[in-house]
Amino acid sequence: MFGQRHVRPGPMVEAWLVEAMERYNEESLARREAYAAQVHLPGPVLQDLVWWALQALPDEILVGLDVDGGREHRPEVEDAFAGESHRDNLFAGQGFVISEAAVVNRGDSYSVHHLPEDWTDDLFRSDRGSRGGRFTHWLHTHPNAPAVPSGADADAAQETLGVDMILGLRFSPEGPLPWFDDVDGTRRTLAAPEQPRRFGRRGPPVLGVAPSGHRIHEIQLIAFHRTGLGVNVVLVDDEGWPYGWPHA
Ligand SMILES: [Zn+2]
């Protein structure tokens, strides 16, 4: 589990996830005025994150994310998703597409934020080169809970150079963690659209099934800056185009 990495070119993205990402991007576009900045996350990376999150249950995982300094956001996409309150130079890596993801810890909602010392030494020495530095962005998971930051999450974000992201997942079988939704905060969801219930069907609609066998009912994803400003997530393909982007 530790050291699981996303490598390019990414895996094929499941068709149901592509559809869900198209819906998410539509909402990101519609709500652009609520955000101070944007971050572009490739779909193959998101898919890996969802699979890793489910493999690590019942733990949460902490994932370090880096950008590709040679891969800027496509300007026409950046322009389309920028709101009036857009701010430049808000965080490290701003304007560059996320390219790398590596699982660096797992644990409960408090311990997950602390990097295991010996392991990070090794990671930074052998894989991080002369930068010897930290990851640009961080993401952690909320199994069967919404992607809304806790107090501990806000504290941990204070040391982040880029942005903090939270991936919330609703899935079944639930195991020891039934869906917990009693939290205040803005939701950003890749939920299945409302549809009429077939007679006799039980439980919430299924978005897709993971390799771990879990039925995924909902994926939530948010990003925020340490100041508390919201950062809009745009889910892009390997060419940097948002899923659902109207190609001419
Ligand atoms: Zn959290």
C-alpha cells in the first residue's frame, strides 16, 4: 500500500467515471464565481485514488500530489473556469496539471496527516531527488463521509504549499463505517443522477463497481487553500481537456 504510485500514461478510465466527471465539470463551470483559483486533476489519477482509498479500508489514506512543471493548464480551459475573484500566485504549482500521486500514509482521521518518519526519509532521499522537498498538494480520503474538512484537516493544511484535497466516498458493503452525513459544508459530488427507483431495489443508486468489489454510490471531491479559500477542481483527460469539454 505505501508507495503506490500513479504513473503516466494512466490506466483506462471506466465509462461510468467519465460520465460522472463530465457532470462534476459542468458544476465546476457553473459555480466558478465561488472559487479563487482552480486545479486540474487528470481522470486516470482520480480513478487510482478511488481504488487506493477502497483498498485501504477502513483506514483513510494520505496521498502526496505533484504537478508537471512542463504541463500548464490549457489557457482556454483556465479562462473558461476562472471567476471574477480569480487570484494568481495563490499557491505553489498553480496553473500546472497534477501529474503524480503517491500514497504516503494511512490511519484514522487524526493520524493520517502525520508522515511516518522513516518512510518519508526514504521517499525523499531516493525518489524526491535534490528537491528533498515536500509534495506540492496533499489529498486524503473520507471513507463513507462527505468531503468536508474537519478541524484537524484545516490544521494540517497550514503547512501545505499547494492545495489540500479531500476525496469522500460513499460505498457498500459499508463494513464498520456506515455513511455519515451529519456535517456542515459545501458538497461537490460526482453522484449518479436522480432516477426513478425500480420496484424492490434497495439502497442508493450505484455509480459503478470498484476492482475491490465495492459498489460506489457517490464520490465527493473538494480542494481548498490554507486560508480557507475554495479551489475549483477541473477533471481533465491526458490531453488536458476537461471531460465534457465541447471540442469544435
Ligand atoms: Zn479529513
